[in-house]
Amino acid sequence: MSSVGVGHIALVGAGPGDPDLLTVRAARLIAEADVVVHDALVGAGVLALVRPDAELIDVGKRPGAGVAQEETNAILVRLANEGKRIVRLKGGDPFVFGRGGEEAVVLAAAGFACEIVPGITSAVAAPAAAGIPITYRGLAASFTVVTGHRQYGELPVNWAALAQAGGTIVILMGVAERGVIASALMVGGLGGDTPVAAIRLATTNRQVISRCRLDGLSDLDLESPATLVIGAVAALNVTEVAAAGAYAVDPC
């Protein structure tokens, strides 16, 4: 792929937090950009790759505050009209609950094509960083990634159906609603003793891993951002090998 040119705009996945987990293409585009428009979850280590003379624009969404999506869309179109080399930098992958698809549509409607640079989503990176394989022979043959946060007017998540689907459930943006989610899953048939792991600030030097049962999730002391992993695999930590040679299982 050729180097970034004048007027180029890219939707770039910043990965789960550790700058070493950026793709080579993402790191190159960030270093070459005239403007980097970034989300709140993009860490300082990734932003350190931005040129000292480049413009940084924070459009992060935070509880009760932050930049509205319509304003972010307008900023991107304005910058594209100025012919600058732009990186729209999003935590994880731009197309996994990152509204990257919406922004690509807005840019296309304004006459601007954009490059899409995938990133490692926390849906798989956070469990891996905690030693949790989201699929594991005999325990989970599938996984479902779901948002715990819905916009007003959107259909609610069918937690009962997820409870019956089997496999591993990975929930992003679900900390605030964790009690409601746990109750709905149990009403749907998932056992209260189902293992749960919560990984906060995954892949960074501030990573914290908490474990509990599903019926104790509402009482778990937890702050955002965190990835919730629900299912049998959440009890595993394959990075710790027991003396007998089996994988260590953390008690819930």
C-alpha cells in the first residue's frame, strides 16, 4: 500500500491499549498524520506516536459529557475539505461498537473515501491478556460479543436468547448495567454459579482482573472501562500452569 497522501483520511483502530499491539500500518499513519482525531479510550502510549507538530483533537465520549457524534462527523468533513492527512483514531477496532461505520458513511456522502485500518478489539484482547481463551475445547465452541449500552430508542439486547445460546459471552460497555445484565441472563436460564471475569484497562500496566460468579456480578467493585467475560472459560487462567500440569482455574 502506498504512503499516505495529501487529503487522505483513515479510520484507524488503536487496539486495546498497549501501543505494541498496534498494526504496522496504524503506527505509520499515526506518525504521518497532520491531524489525529481520537477517542477517550486511546491511551497516552499510542498518542505519543503522533508528530509533535500535528494537531490532536479529542472527541471522546464520557458519561454525561463529551463530543456529540454529529459534531465529530462535522469535524471530520471539515478537515477532509481542508485536504489534510487525517487519522480518526478509535480504541480497539473502528467497526466494533466504535461508530466507524457511521463515520465512513458520512464521509462518503460528503465525497471522501477513507481507508479502514483494523485494530485488535478488546473483545478478544482483554480475555487473552487475562489468560482466558474465549473458545476452549469442551467448554466453549463459540463466543458472542455484545454491547451492554444501548441508545435511547434502540431495541434492548435479548439477554434470554444469549443465555440459551451457549458458548462465551463477551460484553463491552456493560459495567454500569452489570446488575441488570446478570439478572436478565439468570432469568434466561444461565446459572448463578456461571464464572465471570472482568478485565479493566486490559493490556496496559494498570490492568486489573476481577473474578466472581454471575450471581455476584452486581456486587463486584468495578469501574469502567472493563470487558466482561461470562461463561465456563472465565474461570481459566492458561498463563498459570498448576503443578500437576493442568491449567489453573481461579476460584469464583
